[in-house]
Amino acid sequence: MLTQTSFQGKLTKTEDLFIPFVVAGDPTPELTIQFALRLQKAGADILELGVPYSDPLADGPTIQRAAQRALQQNMSLTKAIELVPKLREAGVEIPVVIFTYYNPVIQMGYDRFFEMLEENGAEGVLIPDLPYEESEEIRGLAEEKGVEFISLVAPNSDTRIKQIAEHAKGFLYCVSTLGVTGGSNQMSAETLSFIKKVKEHSQVPVAVGFGVSTNEDVQLVREHSDGVIIGSKIIRLIEGELEAFENGQEEEALERFYQEIRQLVK
Amino acid sequence: MQQVFPDIKGRFGDFGGKYVPETLMGPLQELEEALDEAMSDQAFLDEYHHVLKEYAGRPTSLSYADKLSKQLGGAKIYLKREDLNHTGAHKLNNAIGQGLLAKRMGKKKIIAETGAGQHGVASATVAAKFGLECKVFMGEEDIRRQELNVFRMKLLGAEVISVSSGNGTLKDATNEAIRYWVANCEDHFYLIGSVVGPHPYPRMVRDFQRVIGDESKKQFLEVESELPDRIYACVGGGSNAMGMFYPFLQDPCELIGVEAAGKGIDTPEHAATLTKGTPGVIHGSMTYLMQDVNGQITEPYSISAGLDYPGIGPEHAHLFQTKQVRYESITDKEALSALQLLTEQEGIIPAIETAHALAQAFKEAAEMTPEQTILINLSGRGDKDMATLMEHFQEEE
């Protein structure tokens, strides 16, 4: 039973959520704003704004490349958070989750971090290398400040699934490769029972990510969960347009990007 | 009384812990349970010590460096000869322990990261010996620098995977090995080469390396009837130092860890993590590391590939903070002079990593009295460094 919808009241839906991920500053901060606008127009409900990191342990080669491009633009945790008011100014109204590795947060310090989130109007935070056992303090602070601290849960989280799901805020991020069996468009029994178990214990929407790259994938995830998270596929679409941006064909490239996203989540 | 570190959360005071993606929490839990079970099973410990003895050639000797001691005119210098361990360095002690654990857990495939290639060679060696499949992740820059070790690993049947992300060195190879483990943790065992990484790795590697300190203590008492005044070891990730220091932590010996100062700690080109770094998270552990103001990890530099790492084991960070161990740093230049001195005086060519510990010890030995004694962990031999040494000494001429 879903009882919580929040992000400071900005998220009113609890199902059929579309949660895209982009890396701040890939390939430039200005274009990140443009992608966010197109994603919103295509129906995005929450934006995950990735902070590029030198050593992204949880990411594959696609997102690593995006991080490298963004780091070349001198993107940082500070600048990524400061991008949020610029997104708002341009018309992005959906909640923004700052997706950052832990080390930059340690260097900024918790006090300054939450101060910045508040000043710049970011509604959520996700730290992929800060598991439940290490996050008690920051979860407490986030709750105090009205910021959603997004947790992740994996099929091999095993006995910890219940604990993580029960304490989840905002939405719960299920890390799951689809486990599509034998080429048929069906989820494996293990994946289904995993999602079911997570949903039993969660009071927030359960969204599934990792490896979602076609419209069929999206349909399948929709059928069995409350939302779909798409990261690498979006980065690949951006990569496909890099040349066009360099050649000054920005409007055409952004329109193609928008159409692709629409097809993906239709 | 022994230290009770790490605690139940895998912490050494403020350091250590598990800062990893959620997908690794399960495998780390499985590893910890299997490790606890193995370490309390006498049959497992007996097998580990048996392999160390009849395969690796342990115990390694304790050599008195008489000529060198006299020349420096100070303390008596003893060397713990890990260079005589099979494959030429202390690295094999840990690889044997983890290899046996992998077998016990029913994992047929191991993965490892390597910088200079010594841990890669040790892992490939135990894989051959225990019948395991082995993949070694190595930065493309290191593959270029360490051609000989790459060939050794391949000859031993391991697959060497070139890592081109980042600068193509040890840090990047470790990232890639962790990513591979995330995707393949069900049937793969990740054999980490130093006292770094998430809990329980720092503890496990220390416990498989403490044989160095345990043997040294016994051997030293036999020849000198008392413990050494000072003990030296080089520190990159810090496994040879942790293995040497750990059994002496409660004793009245002064312990000195020696980091790589590269071209000098006042230049950006060094790997002196404790001397110049700040606390943060690297490779799943809270520790000291080299980073910029935004918390991005920076690239270290040292002439020795084995010390060329921007982090350090969390237990070292703790021992640094509590001042139980004194940490110093030695430049490339000082290390190479010490290497030359040991070679000429004692007929032992040490690894360049080891030469950092030697350099600090030689400096201090000269200031001490002949009644005082020091022990240096001679962590590895210099065969692997011949190309680097030739290049360096030719440049000098």
C-alpha cells in the first residue's frame, strides 16, 4: 500500500513513473538544461541529475564516458546543485534528485550539502555507494530537512530487502537487470518475485532501473512496478547527437532526442 | 591483548566500513561469513600454513646485514627476507590464503587487480596451483611499463584484461575489477591484493599477511633475545607493513611506515597519502586519499608502480590518527640510492617499493647506537624492476 508521495508535495503520481537520468554538464551545462526540458515534455516525473565523478564504481562504460565529458567542463557537486535553479528558470518543474557518489559529499560536509540543496531547491538525493548500514546519519538529516533520500535495493539484498524497503523515502530504486528469459518478453520468475517482495514492504513507489533500453523493456517494467528508471540509454542518445551539437545543429538534434524519448516511453 | 579492530561494522576507529554499491553488499556478507568460518576452522589454518611451508618456502629468513650495519655505524640492521618467498614478494602469502578460501566457497573463478604485476603474478600462480580460472585487471599504462610480469601472468594461464579508463593505472584497474565483480559476483571470487577495499578485505588481507610479523618476532627473539627498537616497512596500500606491524602493535617497538614521496611532497608528483592526503572514501573504504577540493580522486606518482596508489588501507589511517605508527616519506631519488647501497653491501637487489623502507631506515640507523636494533621488512626482490633501473642509471651516466 502506497501511503507516501512527497518530494515536497511535487510528486502526486504513485504509479507509471518515468525517471530519467542525465549527467550534469554532459556535454555542456546549457545542453543539460535543454535535455531536461525535453525529458519533462516527454512525460518525465522526476529527474535524476548525475554528478560526474572520477571513480564511478557503480557505472558502466556509457555513464563513465558521460562523466569524463562533464568533468572536462569542470562540473562538480557544487556546480551541479547550482544548475537546479537554472533548470527551474528554464521551465523544469519536476522534482530533481541529485545523484552523487559519496566522496564529494564528504568533502563538502553534510551541513553545507543540505544548505546547498535547500538554497537551490533540489528535492532529493541518491548516493549509490552509501548502503543502508552506512547511511543512518544522512538519512536522519535528510528527513529533518525535507529532502528525499533515495535508497537502492538489489535482488541479492536478500534479508536486507525488508529493512531497506520499509525505510525507503521518495521512491525505491530496484537495481535489476531485466532477466529476460529466452528472448521472450517476459521477466524471469526471480525478478518478478524480487519486485513483488520489494513492493510488499515499500510505502513509496517502486521503480526499476538498469538495462532498460527499448520500448518493450519499458512496457514490461511498467506492468510489474510503479516506475521505470532510464540512464545509459539516454546517455547513448545524447552521444549520438554530439556531432550535431558540434556542427551547430542544436535545434534539430534536440528535436530528434525528444522524438526518440517519446518513442521509448510511449 | 590483541586489538579488537575492526569492529562489527568493519571499522578501525573512524576508518574502514563498506561504501559500495548495493549489489556488493550481499557478496561481501557471504565472504565475511565464509571467512569467519574458515578462520575458526583449524583444518583450514593448517592447510594454509602447510601450503606456505611446502609451496611458498616459508618461513623466510631473517638476515643480519653486518657489513651495512658497520658501514652506517649505528644500529644493528636485520632484514626480513620476503624477497625469498615464492614469486619474489610477500604478495603470495595473501593470494594463497584467499585462493584457499575461494576453493572452500566453491568459487572456480578468481579476479584480481594489479599495478606493478606482483599481485597479478601471485594470483595467477595460486590459480594455476589450485585449478582456478583467473582474470587479472591491469591498467594499459602499467601493461606497457611491466611487460615482463604481463608475460609471466599469461604463461601461468591467466587472462590479462587491459583497462583504458582514467589514466590506465592501479586505481583504474581496481575500479574495473570491482565493476566486473558487481556483474559476476555469483561465481567469481575477488582476490584483492592489499589491505584496502570494503570490509572484510582489510582485515582478511592483514590476517593472511601477519605471518610476516609472527615469524619475525620469533626469529628476532631467537637471535637477539629482545625485540627490535624500530621496525620499518614501505606503504602503498599497505599489506606488507600491516602484516609486519600487526603482531607488534602491543609491543614497545617503534613502528615506521614509509610512503612514496615521488619527486617530492612539495610537488604534485607523489603518492604520500597520509603525509599529504585527507580523509574520504576510495574503493569502498573510508580512509586517507589524494583528492582535489571537489572530492575528485587525483592521480598519484611514484617511480615504483606498487606504491603508485592514491589511497591507503583504513587500518593504517587509524594507526596514523592514533599515532601508533609513525609515517614518513621517501623520494624516488633517496629510494634508488638505498637500493644501490643494499645491493653493493649485502648482495641483495630489493624491489624499488622496498627501497623506500630501506632509505628511511638507513637515515635513522646512522643516528642510533650499536646497542640498538632495527628490523626492515624486505618485502620483495628487484628482478621485476630491471628495465626501470637500467633506464634510470643510464640516464645518470
